[in-house]
Amino acid sequence: KSTTTGHLIYQCGGIDKRTIEKFEK
């Protein structure tokens, strides 16, 4: 779930990878 959410956010706004890592954790 966390990974999917991170990818969705990345596609929507393109957040930095560190932000995605925070969501994954």
C-alpha cells in the first residue's frame, strides 16, 4: 500500500525520493 501511495504522489506532483521513502516508512 505504502509503495503504491508513494508512486501515486510521485506521478501527481513528483515529490523527491526522500519524501516517498518517508511515506514508505
